Amino acid sequence: MPQLNGGGGDDLGANDEMISFKDEGEQEEKISENSAAERDLAEVKSSLVNESETQQNSSSDSEAERRPPPRPDTFRDKSRDSLEEAAKRQEGGLFKNPAYPGYPFIMIPDLTSPYLPNGSLSPTARTYLQMKWPLLDVQAGSLQSRQAMKDARSPSPGHIVSNKVPVVQHPHHVHPLTPLITYSNEHFTPGNPPPHLQADVDPKTGIPRPPHPPDISPYYPLSPGTVGQIPHPLGWLVPQQGQPVYPITTGGFRHPYPTALTVNASMSSFLSSRFPPHMVPPHHSLHTTGIPHPAIVTPQVKQESSQSDVGSLHSSKHQDSKKEEEKKKPHIKKPLNAFMLYMKEMRAKVVAECTLKESAAINQILGRRWHALSREEQAKYYELARKERQLHMQLYPGWSARDNYVGGYGKKKKRKRDKQPGESNEHNECYLNPCLSLPPITDLSAPKKCRARFGLDQQSNWCGPCRRKKKCIRYIQGEGSCVSPPSSDGSLLDSSPSSPTMLDSPPRDSKPQTEQTQPLSLTLKPDPLARLCMPQSPLTESPSRKSSNLPATICQNGVDHNHQSNPLQSVPYSLSLAQPSTSFLSSPRPLSGPQQLQPLSLVTKSLE
DNA sequence: AGTCCTTTGAAGTCC
DNA sequence: GGACTTCAAAGGACT
């Protein structure tokens, strides 16, 4: 797969990502300090690239059986540790991978990968094999032949090599905006049984799910319009929350895969699973079985998949038919970036740990956790994202992100982020109200706080991220996260980069997260997001959405800008707010007074 | 029903 | 090349 082999062109943002790593958190001044760490990360990423290249280039059994060079123990162990919790959750799951559990990405089940041999998978390789999807025995002629080839080529795990494929997602499970593939394994968590297990009723629609007709093929033999109607035979296994799955099958290929792609049989299956033929450029010779891809959402699938074919066939009006065609025009979604991949994986965990459901709040937590991730772990997601983009590019050479610009560039269709720092009242709120010393989290989305604060002529005062058009790390200082056990992904779930050290030099050093930060401030500062973890979060009790912005009612310094009426103070969970210095968190470190007060200073400074 | 919120990153356009 | 915009996921909240 020459075009995938980066050789030189395989960077696809890798450099930028590295830069982003470096720059976020004002790393410019600390480049020398962190040079070693940078090298570490570079090595990690390099190894990741090498892995992918090796996977792409390896097609022989010998290579397939070749063990990858041992990865740094820190990386491996950390990865294992980081997902230990997920592993526990996955106990009893369909695919147990004790070494690297809980990693749900399905991107690159490279059957020719040297990592596939049992027991020798690197964390990264395992990453791509953690497809804890329900499997389904599939009998397919072409599939068998291809399967035989794959079997001969690689001693891949059974769930990959065998002719078992994840079942088709029942349409009722498909959230309109949900891709047809899930990166999250949370929904398969045994301990989190889907509601329809007990009652075969769609939790959202309340519509009873029809039992699976035994004579219907579980994967996509039908027309695209009917694909979504296929009731999968393992409906009880279908992930909830609209996390659909769809078959990974190699049987659907009408033609042999292009040379570049046949190198990687698993990628073939992956591509076939992700990209339906009507979406795939002809030269890719993908089959036409209509296997949906998470990146593809047809209007019919989004809404009602039942009327696609019949409706168009019986449409007598050309205009209508044209419109329908336009509607049918599948929507190729953007490939997920690293953070999105991370969110997909971790969202469910955060939801479970924080008893939160509001995505905005969860995303805030995830954003913090993302920053708290170690370089290695972030690199892992960057690599996944890079591969995602590669696949996307290969499958849709002509696709452009512009295609998804609904209103066209400059024409805002949905978002209205154009509030300039000066024209919105966010700063006024922040500065005038002592309890808002920590700006509303909405402000976090407002870029360039330093810009607003210092102006263009004082860029030297800007924080690094602001200089790079990133989030203002000064502005978000003091932001907290939910109170919860340390994250299994290596980041503290409630770890907060609010620590000065953390913010100014986010987890860019190679130390494990637990060593990096454990900032005392985390346990001391009132974490605005801590509210999110409250079982009865007042998040939504605000009359308006604006006021529901998490930190709006939380004072940065926690000492006491809390609203007197802040319900958190009376809520047992309000550890970080009501009893900032003692009861909270199981931080092994003793909390000392001075340390307690430290973190707040920066905020004051930023507000200054 | 449609949009917003909220996060980060990628990619596009505009100047 | 900087500045800016949109979209990707998610689901509750809001209009």
C-alpha cells in the first residue's frame, strides 16, 4: 500500500500533532527541558508509524508471525494499566484481551500484522483488535475464499480471521447521527446490560424490536434502502445507545482488492465494513452489498430507512426524484480525529463514573482528561486518527471536508461561535462576578483569551496555546473535572490540568500521568466540573442555557466564591467544593495548607 | 424537528 | 501563513 506507507507522505498531520503536543502549554520555553520527552514521543510515534508500515508491508506468514520489537515497558505497561478498569468491565465480553482490554477501536484489524500472533500483540496492535462486537457466523462463498486466504496468511485471532462478523445494526439502534461503527466498548459491557435485554424494546423509541427472522442474512445482501431494516440476529448483543455495529466481512468484495489494498487483508475487511460500495469510488472495487460505514450517513438511514428504494421507484415526479437523489446522496463524514476517537472510547466511562449524560459536560471532562493523557496515550490516538484519515483518503480520494460544509464556508449553518471576546458578555460576567472568576466553560470554547486580554501587540504575554490559536490555558486554569476515581486510562478522571504546572506544561513530559500531576490543587480547587459528577447535578437547573454553563456558579478559588445557594454545598458529592481540603479524593498525598492555596493564584493572575 | 452546548483536531477558505 | 470557520461524536437541553 504505497500510498499508505508513509515513506514520506505518511505523516498526515503527524508533525502537526507533534507540534501541537509541544506547543500546547507553552512548551516553547521548555523545549530544551522536554527535548528528551519530545524524543520519547517521537520514538513512540515513530514506532507507531513503523508498526503501521510494517503492517502494510507485511504479507507473508513469516512476517505475520514476526514479533514486533518490544515496546517500551512504560508504554506497554501504562497502556495496560490505563485500560485495566475497562478490562474489568469487559470481563465476560466477547473478546477478552487481558493484555489490552477495553480498547474498542476497530480501525486496523490488520490480519497480516506481525502483532496479531497471540500473546505478542503490542498495545497498539491490540488497539485495533479490540472489536468487542457481537459476532455472527457468516456463510459467504467469496467470503470463504478470502477467508481462507486470510487464514493462511495470518494466525489472526478468531474473531478477526474466522468468518464471524459483527452483526448488522438494527435500525432502531442507530442513532441518526451515530456512525455505524462504534469505537466504544462500553456498550458491550456485561455489567451494563442493554435495556433491550430485559425488554426487547427500543429504549429510545419504545418500539418493540421485531425478532430476527432466521432466514434473513445478517449482513448486507439487500439493497441499501433495506439494509437498515435488517434485524440483526443478535439483537441482544447490539450495543445500546445507538452504537451500531456492522459486519466486518470480506465476502462482499466483488473483485479482488486493488493491489495496494490487498496487501492488507484486514484493511480490506475493514474497508468493506466501513464503506458501502455505493459510496466507494469505483476504482476501489468494493463490493456493492451496501455495508454501511460510520463515516457514511444517508438521509434515509438518518431518518427512515424504509422508504428509500420504494419511494424513489414510485416517484413519478422528476423533481422529486432529483430531490430524493440528492437526499440519497450519502454523507461521507469526516474521519475522526484523535480527540474524537478518544472521546468515543472514554465517553461511556465518564458517563458511568460521573453519572452524567449531558454530552457537553462530558466533553469538558474528556477534554481535560485528554490533556491529562500522557504523550504515549495521546500518540496512540493520534496514530489511530492518522490511520483513520488514511483509510478515508483511500476510500474517498475525491472527498473533501468541504463537501460536508452544509452552508458553505463562511455561511454559518449551525454554529454560532462568532462571539468575539469583546462583544460578548462572557468576560464581564467573569470579571464582575467574583463567583465567576472562573469563566464559564463556554468561554473555554472562546479562543484567544490571551488575545483579548493582552491584545495583539502584547503577544509575548500570550500563553503558548493562544499563540497557536489553541485554547487559552491561562484562561481555563482552575477548571476542574469530576470527582471520581483515577482514570484507568492513565489520566485522573478528575485530574485537572488546572495545576499551574499542568497548564503551563501539560502532560507533555514522558512521565506517567500519575506522576505528572496528581496536583494537589486538583483536590483542592473547586472543580467546576465537579458539579458534573453530582448525581443530581444542578447543571440543568439553571434557567437558561447560558447559566447552565458549568462553572458559572462555581468560584474559581473555591474557597468560597461558591454561591451560597449552591446546592453542591449540601450535596455529599460536593467534596471539592464544600470541603476542598480534606474529605476529598483519595489522593495519597497529604494536603498542606500552602499547597491548597497555591492553585488559585494563577487564576487570579489570569483574571488580572 | 432542529439547534445548541462542549471538547479537540483536521481541513477548508479567505486575506 | 495567519485568522477564521466548519465538521466530526454525543445526548440532554432548549427553541
